[in-house]
Amino acid sequence: MKTKIEQYVIDRVKARRMELHISQVVLADSIDVSKGFIGNVEVPTNDYKYNINHLNEIAKVLKCSIKDFFPDEPLE
């Protein structure tokens, strides 16, 4: 199971990806992970998650700051 912060980050990445109309496959290809990886990460019940290197590469593809994926304040 993912932690609250992990799910928050995943949700932020997904929202930005969808806002830019970038498919899971395109994002996966862009950050050099398997085509199913993004889908697995986005399923809340899977244990797949992004690491800090993934997030750095994703920020480049989604043309934003890596900070945009994190909350302003710690989560409870």
C-alpha cells in the first residue's frame, strides 16, 4: 500500500500529465521505463511508485518543477 505522500505525488503527476494530454505510454517512453509502469504506479492498490529520479525526469517532460509534485506543508 502506498503512503499518503506517495499517493499525493502520484496524483499530482497524473493530473499534470492529463492536463497536457500526455498518455501513459508517451510518458513511460520519455522517462525510459516500461510501457506498463506508469499505469501500475497510477493504480492506488499497486505497490509501484516513482523514485526521485523518475520525478526529476517527469518534471522535464511535463515542463514543470519537481516541487510541483509535493505539498506545501507536510501531510498528516
